Amino acid sequence: MGHTVIPQGYHSLLSLYETQKGISLLRRLFEDQLAGSLHLHRVSAPLYVAAGSGLNDDLSGVERPVAFDINQVEDVAQVVHSLAKWKRLALKRYQFHPGEGLYTDMNAIRRDEELDNLHSAYVDQWDWEKIITPEQRNVEYLKETVNAIVKALVNTQTFLHSVFPALCVLPQLPEQVTFITSQELEDLYPEYSDKQRENAIVEKHGAVFIIGIGGKLRSGKPHDKRAPDYDDWSLNGDILFWDSINKQAIELSSMGIRVDPAALDRQLTLAGCDDRRKLPFHKMLLDDQLPLTMGGGIGQSRVSMLLLGKCHVGEVQSSLWDPQTIRACEEAGVILL
């Protein structure tokens, strides 16, 4: 069952067609801002990958990919959960150099997602990845990149307000990002769950980047689960903003500096995933045949929700919903696309 809650008194600031125009405009604007800031080139990306390639993102390790057979193809196809590993292999194939990168529209199906105001079985992201040097594998370069992404979001919002004056009632996105490690956040709110910690820190500061997600904290638990074979758990994190409509933190991006051979070796063992060492992608990485990279995904529907003042992700994307969600939205006059 879904967990959709429509805020009391909520109404859309834009008509149905204005919403479609706003989605189209903000996606073009932000895409250009992102590509310019991070020196990215647009490429095409797969909707599905071979199950035996090791390229699919297994997220927290329990989500089931949608799989199917294809006529005359021996391997089973899996609809991607994300393109975290595929992008790194693509950079090698495109023969890009340090400082260059790619971005693409990523469309995924996450069949086991818990449906609520922010979550859908359909995921749409700007997935990006760029080649970095060994000297850039540090927290300062990570922060620099986060600031560039946030600036692109702020610039996009400013332009949207000039086109749609009704959106000016929404709070301006903070240009200043608060950086905090997951361990510092646990120390600050030791009695809270990870989501309660996020809500507390983001409500206070408006825009927050939590550094270091995936590894165990002093409590013995990670802040959140991350697959061991793409992000370096000490050099990754999430960008979160305060959602003034739903009164909660909204994660717009999970990103980070990717594992090098040493980090992959360490994290596969910590996660109990040593069997993956035999997969083609992992063998290439462990043999140091792939470039050092950083990258992430930025939720297109999440950005649309935040910048257009929407309370439910179904207002900015077409998907399927459970009866509770449909009923709650109908009673509140919220139109699901």
C-alpha cells in the first residue's frame, strides 16, 4: 500500500498545461547549465543491459530488476536500476580525457519501490559521469562539484520565476550548501533514524550535502545503503533540499567519486560481495583498465516537483499508482499525469 499524504490546503500553482510547459522548460535549462558547468557531452544510453555483464546497479542489494528475454539474444535483459557502472565503461569507449564527461537521460523501473509522495516505480534522471585525475580524488573536489550543481539549480529556478510569476511564492533555493559527514550527522542526532536526521539538518539549513554514505558508522549501521561497486563510500553523498510543500527533506541527487581498484577490493569484501570479482566490469576495474571517474544521478521528476511547487511526483511524471494514492489525490483534487 502507498503512503501518499496530501498537505492540507495544497493546490497546484500552475494549470495542467502550464505544468507541462514548466517541466519542458526547466529540463532544457538545467541540462544546459549542468553540461556547461561540468564539461559534459550528451550521449545515448540503454534502457536495459545484459544480466551477466555486472553493469546493472543493484542499489541496496535487495531490489529485483525487471528481466525479460529477447528473440535471438542469449543473455537475459535487465531493465536498468541506474547507469552508475555503465557510464564508466562508456567513458572508456568514448576515449574521453580527464576533465571531460558525459550525461544522458536515464529511465529506469524500480518495481520494489515503496510508493509515496516522492517515490515511484518509474525513475527518470540526468545521469552524468566525468573522468578525473588521481589528485582530484578528494573531498574538496567533491564539494566543488556539488556547489556547481546547486548553482545550476538556483539559476534554473530564477529563470522559471521570470516565466511563471505564480512560482514566485516558493522559497528561493539556498545558494550556500551545508556540508556534513554522515558520522557528524549521527553524532548530532544520535536518537534519530537516518530520515529523521536528514529532515532535521535540512530544515535548519535549506540545502545540505551528506558526505560518506554506505559504510558503517560508529553505531554499527550505515546512514543509508549503497552498492559496493561504484561509489567510494568515503567520497560520495546526497544533495538534499528542504521541500516547503511537503515539509520534509527531498533528495535530488546521489553522487560521488567512484571506486578505484583499492576501494573496490575493500568494499566488495566488506559487503560480502566477493563473487562479483568474476564479472566482466569488475575484472576490468580491479585490473585498472577503467578511468578514474566521478558521477551521479539527478532526479528529473524530483527537480520538477521542487521547482514547480508540486506535492506529489505523479503530478510531474506518468506512472502507475496503488489505490490509496489514487484515492488520496482524487479527494484533494490533485491531478496525476
